Amino acid sequence: MKYHDRPGQAAKPMERLADIKKIAVLRANAAGDFIFMLPAMEALHHTYPDAEIVLLGQSWHATFLHGRPSPIDRVIIVPAYKGINAASNSEVSAEEQAQFFSRMQAEHFDLALQMQSGGKQANEFLLKLKARVTAGLSIPDAPALDRSHPYTIFQHEMLRCQEIVSLVGVPKDSYMQLQLVVTDSDLEESLQVVPEDTQPLVALYPGGNTSRYRWPGDKFARIGDALAREGAHIVITGTAQESELTAQVVREMQAPALELGGQLTASGLCGLFSRCRLVIANDSVAYHLANATGTTTIGIYWCINMLSTNPLNRQRQHPFISWQLNCPTCGHNQLYRKCGHPDSLVADISSDDVLTCAKELLKVRTSPNTFH
């Protein structure tokens, strides 16, 4: 019997499935998306403790999860597939896809969960696995799954994932804390780049997916200088593609700071952030990694993005929000049309307010990270 929620209808409680030995979970996207699915995966594991949970993901998932305790038992890398991990105009190999789905059907999955999106391609992909039961998100014209929730744009990613697993009998809101185990290899990688120091370590992350949601680099530099005067050891982190930005922040600072653009993998960042007294970052993968390691953070958010990635507690996570909707250059409201100008929509967040918060947080000695 198929189950589909109607818009505006409260989700009905779903029964736990019987004889579930192997579960496939499709979420072959970015690191931030992976972080937000972790609480749902913990809940799924506790509901089906004897089942193997297999993530259908990307190569970076396999590298990041290797040797790391988590509810995910195995990673299978998804080949290029339009609407999953390849753009609509990308070239994909039909032969490679056919071989992949043949292998997946031979896995004999009892349950397959679509946690990628609500689009047609994701549900089409899931059905090709030939699992005994399928469940996940759906837009109105997507291929039907056995159990589904409607896909909505403005929903917190963590709650979205919880709703998906609730379709197969996982109690709602059973696990709501982001918790990522920091391994010895994470710490070892970070220590090779940032040796142990007696000064409290503060990491600044000025990067992010787009300049529209980045706080200006000179504001990060000002924060870095002020916290260095308070006795903090300042490191500026970023990807290899953001090394010009991290170098710019270091140049604009008066105090010495360590520039780490492109020098740490995601695993090394986990190790570094777990050692920090404070991480200040734009809403980004790095910010969510820091939160998942249990580190105290300050996040820079544009108001609309808060709807889907807002930290759910304020004990360690302290977001600052810009409510600016109009482009500073052309004045167009960005809710209705993106104008394409690169101007930051979060530049109006006060550096004085962020600095006051940061100083207060550094005065309070936080408890050791319990996620190691």
C-alpha cells in the first residue's frame, strides 16, 4: 500500500518494517548536506540495529568516513547521474550507470531511502535499485515511492531528514543533536599544520559558496586583531579555492595569524575545530563541521538561509543574522529574483556585536569536546 501525504495534512505515524537487513540511503551531495543527515542516521540505526546502512554517496564520503565511527556501515560511490551528482548538461555514461544499477540490484536492499531531493531524477534513481520498500521525498510529478513526504523548499535540513526516516517507523525527533566523532587521524593531521600551543585557539573561516553570503574579509581581519590582543592564537581557514581570500584576511590583519587556505582536508578541519575555543565562520560546510564536533561557534547568516541550516541550540552555537533583502547595487529584492551582482547580503552584520559576543565566549571556559 502506497502512502503519500497531502499538502497541509499532518504526517501519519508509520510502522516499523519487518525483516530489514540492508538499507540504502541516497544522498550523494555536499558535505553540509551530509552533516545534517547524521542525527537521522543515528535514529535509523537505533530503530534497525541489525541492519547494514549503506550510503550511496561520493568519493569524499568514503574517504571521510573511513575509520570513523558512525551509523553508516559502508559507502558506495554513485557514478555521474543527471540530477544526482551531475548537471543536466553533463555527459554521463549509460554503460557505467547500467553496470552500477546491476550491482545495486544484486545487493538486494530491503529498504531504500531517498534523502537527496524531491526531484524526478532522484526518485527515478531510487526505483532502479529494486529495493523491497522505497521511501523519501517527492514533488507532485515525481515517480511514486512506497512511502513519501512532499518536498518543500523552506524546511530545516535536519528536520527534513528526520521526517524521511519517520516514514519507516523511526520515532520523530528521537535524535536531534549534530554529533561527529573526531578521530585520532583528524587530530594528527591538524597538529601537523597547527602545532599545540598554550594560547586559546580561534579559527576564522571567511569563505563560503558565494560572495552574496560572505561577511567582508576586513571584518574578519578586525575580529582577528581584536581577539589576538585578548591572547588568542588566530588561524584563518579555507579551501584551496579560497586561499586568495584567506591570504587577504591575513594581509589586512595587524596581528600575526596562520593562513591555512587549502592546507587541511575535511578530516583535518574536524581535528582543528575540535581543538578550538571558538570558530567564527560564514554559513558554510566548515561552520557546520565545527558545530558537529562540539566546538563553540559564531555563524554569519543571511535570513533566508537560516530557515534550512539554522543551528538548533544556543548553548554552543551563536548565529548573527542579516535581514537585508535588497541588492546593495541594484536594489532588487533577492526573494523574488537573483540579480547576479556579487555584493554581500550579510555585510550589515555589526563587527562590534560579533566581537562583543566572541570576547564573552572566550571568557567562559567551555567543557571539553565529548565527541572524540
